[in-house]
Amino acid sequence: MKKSKLKSLYYYLFDWGNSPFSTIVITFVFSSYFTNTLASNKITGTSLWGWTIALSGIIIAVLCPYLGYVADNKKSFSKKILIASTIIVVLFSFSLWFAEKNINIFVFLGIIMLANIFFEIGQAFYNSQLINFIGNNKYGEFSGKAWAFGYLGGIFCLIVILILFLIPEKPLFKLNQAEYENVRICGPLVGLWFLIFSLPFLLHCKNNKISSNRKYLFVDFLKNLKTISKDKNKLLFFVSRMLYTDGLITLFSFGGIYATGTFDFSFNDIIIFGIAINIAAAIGAYAFGFIEDKIGIKKVIIISLTFLILICLLILLIKSKIYFWIFGTMLGLFIGSIQSSSRTALISLSNQNNINSLFGVYATSGKITNFLGPFLVASFTTIFASQKAGMATILIFLLLGLILFSRVRL
């Protein structure tokens, strides 16, 4: 295999390796395990989970811009923080084995919060490394393939969990189902998966292409933020992305909970649904990556957001479990395309000297109101005692994001 293709594969494999964390820990298995087993009831569980994800989002939003600025001024910082964040997420994932029924729920939520913080910090620096691994590929195609690999990694991990631990009456290793050992084992499996498949990428990460380490005083960081904010086109992109990404993150965070509470999904149903939506997302990211290189980034994102809004509206109106399966799976097509194209959109607005800083702000734009999405879902769910009422708030973010993004110049 040519060296350039091998480097591309390393980049894809990191996405393959880290995807199960967000799919299994944050979205489907452990969110539902907490809501249905650890929490006193589903409504309380939904609210506490939402506030936990919200708090982690606030911390990520505060940290990432400064860390990105430091990375643009210090040669080895980006690589070191990628390695450190990966190790920390792996360790926290392994610790989920100890999340027994009698665990203090705030200890459990603390593990989830910290793991999510370091996962998202690592993701920001992984995105900025794209230009070092792309080789001769086109941006839309390369980013789309990487996202597709990530979704497929989530799928394969889910299949392993389903076949070995959740479906059999006697799970592998004779795990005790009454103690939810067959569910808790998912944490260590996610950690091991991430560790193995992240190694090639981490070993081949490059230091920043700067002549020497430069000063990174906090006052200079604030000046850098001020410079970025004066660019109205970048600012408009970040604000629009802030809104629609908040909708997407909230959708992912509460997807398993909503399916369980409103359509009475079992654990096995949630895993199968996770497989279906990840397959759709992989197809969407891969296919729209090629389309992006033909028609442009902006058109792909606008098309995808429009369809997401329409499908989400239908999901809130339907009562049939079968229709939920159909429309829920369709969401994946456009979620995949938006995530991939948003990354290449920022690359088109950046340069070698400020890419880490911009991806730090990029992470913030996806997190600074991240507390608001889960907060509104949790609040409306509590006030109206209805998961549908809570999930309806997602439409607000998607619609506002679409309106603002339509004005971005790309």
C-alpha cells in the first residue's frame, strides 16, 4: 500500500476506534442503562442525564479555544493532548464495569461527564490533523470516508455487543444478567476498541509546522479571539454551526432515551436501532462526501438540514413504532453528511497557522450552547411530564441553524 494511502487509513482508523464511545456510552447503551436501571425513574433519569451532558458541554466550550490557541503556538502540544485525551477516555470507559445497581449515581454521572469532556477535546485536535493525513484526496471525499469509517466502527462494536452479550441467554464469560454484567461489560469493550484502533494514528501524528515554540499568553489568546470575531463570515459560520450542532448533539444524547420511553424499546431494540442509524449515517457521510466535491459544501449542508427538520417533525407526530424505525433510520443519512461537510467547511475558512485555534472555536461552537439543548429537553420533559415535549425543542436549533448558515459564504 502506498504511503499516502496508508496515512489516510490511519486517520480513518482513529474514527473507527473512537466512534463506539459516543454511540454506546453517550447515546444508546449507558444512557438507557442509567435512565431505566440506576435512576429512580425515567423522568428523573432523563433530566439528570441531560444536565450532565450540559455541564460537560460548558466545560468543553471554555477549554477548547484556549487549548487550540496553545497548539498553534507550541509544536508538540496537539500530539501530546491527543495521546493524553485518548488514554483518559479509555480508562474511564474501563471504569464503567463498576457501574453496578448500587453505585452512587453522581459518581456514575461524574465518570460520564469527565470522559465526554476529554473525548471532545481529543476530537477537536483530531479534526485539525485532517490536513496532515489527506494526501492527494479531495476534502469532501476524505472527510466523508473518515466519518463513514467512524460510523462503521460503531456498527461493528454494536454487533459484537449484541451477539456476544445482549442477545444470548447465557452471555460470553458467563456474565450475570441479573447484575447487568452483560451491559456493564460494554464499557471495557469500548475502551479496548478505542485503544487498539487509535494507535496507528497517534504514532503518526505530526507536530505543528511552526518555526519554533511561540509565547501563548492568555492576553494574546484574547486578542486572537477578537481577531476571529471580527471576521463576520467566520463568526456567522460558527454561530450557525453552534445552533444546528446543538440540535444534533441533543438528538444523539437523547435518542436512546426517547426510543425507550416513548416507543418502549428494549435494550436489544436500542442496539439494533443504533446499528441501523449508524449504517445510514455511514452511507450519508460517504455519499455526500463525493456530492460535496461536485456541488459544494454549502448546498450539501442546506439540503441535509432541511431534510433533518422535516423528518424530526414527522417523528414527533407519529405514534407507530414501525414508522419510528423508518424515519429514525433516515435521520442518519443527513446527520452523517452534516458532520462531515461542517468539518471541511471550516478547513476551507482556515489556514495552516490558525487551524488549531479555529477548530478549538469550532468545538466551542458545538458546545457553548450544548447545555441549552439538554437543559431544554430536561426542563420541558419535567414540566410537561412528556418526552415528546422535550424532544420538540430540538427543532428550534435546527431551524435557526439553517437560516443563519444560508448566509455563510463558502
